[in-house]
Amino acid sequence: MTDFKNQPQQGQVIASFGRRHEVRASDGNVWNCVRRGRQQDVACGDRVQFNISGNAEGVIESVLQRETVLYRSDAHRQKIFAANVHLAGIVVSGLPRYRENLLTRCLAAASAANIAALIVCNKQDLAETQAIASELNYYRDLGIEVMTLSAKHSVAELTTRLTGEDSIFVGESGMGKSTLVNALLPEAHSRVGALSSSSDTGTHTTTASRRYAFFSGGSITDSPGMQVFGLQHLDKQQIEAAFPEFADAMGACRFNDCNHQLEPGCAFKEKANLHTQSAKRLEWLKEILDENARLAPWERKKP
């Protein structure tokens, strides 16, 4: 029998737990791997080269070139939580009520990574979710794809949309990401948490990103629910470009270094006066710019 130990293998990361990763090799076998050294970033979806070190265990030696990288970041570092995905399904609902600020940040991260965005409005059977329809129409008008459904009733339309795509679900806890995964892929058996009656928020049930092969082609990655989504890895131009309602205003302010605060001749503020939701979104844009100026002393790295 052939001894594969120390022979280079290739595979794709299907789950990440800190320094430990599950890697599915090209022959379908799954290996529990650690990455070589602390400086190497490995994320769910990465295609890697690894060496077998023991029974069902291996060491990741290198990460192959990525097609896309989805980051989140804070004042200290940036974190890759998905690689080689091409569609980000941002899951929202009316109960618990999603935070539009966090949705805005998820959309900005996807835009900067050249990953298509799909807002998935789950729990459409609830009156609380139906009440947020007008907010989501604003995003439709911006050209962002929005789909409304109830994971407990039918995901047929979403199944069609995700077929052939390498996609990821992101969003806050309690929006129903894992319920969607279970409806789309019953064999996934993702843990589904009950809502906390005291805080009206979801419980954290998915603790690590996990990638599932989709039966009709492509893949779905389920990511942990998040309460914050830092964008310190983005520069000013990337952040502004992630707000399509202000596309005509980019470069049109009187001052080249305009931060859209109190400066006269600000084209962004003129645009914001046209719609209440645009005004809210400009406030979040300014919040991100200010946050990054204060909290991102480290050098932004390119993927």
C-alpha cells in the first residue's frame, strides 16, 4: 500500500477553527490540518497544499492563489473569513430586527472584494419582516439584488439562484442563516438556536465557518453570526465606492480631501438631501471613515 505521508497533497478548506482546519482532498477524503507557522492566514474556502503527517492529520504548507477574499477587521488586525466565494448572501429579518448599519458594512466589504451581494430577507411570513419591505426597496433601487422568502416554507427561488455559485451566508445572529442552510441542504444539520426572549437577539449557534457542497453545483459557506463588522482594511476610496447612491458625487466635492462633514461644497451632502435613507447611509459612511482614521494604525495588506 502506498505511503502518502510527507507527499504533497492538494485540497480545499471546508471548515476553520483557529489554527486547525478541515481540508477535503481531491479524492474526497477529509484531513484535520494545522497551518505551518503563525503568520500564514488560512480561511474557509482556501485551496491549499498540505502534507499528511499522521492518521487523518496533515500540515498546510501553502495557500494557493485566491480568486476572492472576504475580510473583516478591527483596530488591531484584519481577518479573512472566506476565500474563493463569488456571492455573499446577507441575511436579514424583521424579528429580531436587523441593523441596517451592519448590513451597510457587509455590503461594503463585499463590494471592495468584488463579490456580488444578495440581500436575503428571511422570515417573510412574519408581520415584523413584512414591515421592513420599504427599506429593502431602497437597495433594489440601487441595483442590489434582494430576495424575500421564508426558510420554513420554501427556498425554491434561492436554490435556483445559488445553483452553480460559490456563496457565503453572512449576517447577525438570529436572522436564520443556519435555518436557510438546513432548508437548502438538509444533510448539513446545522445547529439552529432559539431566540433569546430577554434580549430579542439570536443565540450564537455557528461558531466557525463551514463550506458545504451544493447538490446542484457550487457551494454554500455558513459563517458565524456577527455583532460588529469592522472595515479598517478599506481605504477612503473603497468605502465611498461601496455606496452606489453617491457614485456621481465621487470626486465632485469642492475639496479633494473632503470628509463630508462640515466642509462647504460637499457633493455627498447634496446627494444625501434627496432621500431620507440616503441621509442615514451618509452618516454611516462618515462613521466608517472616522472610525478608520482613529482605529487603523496598521498597514492595510492586499490579498
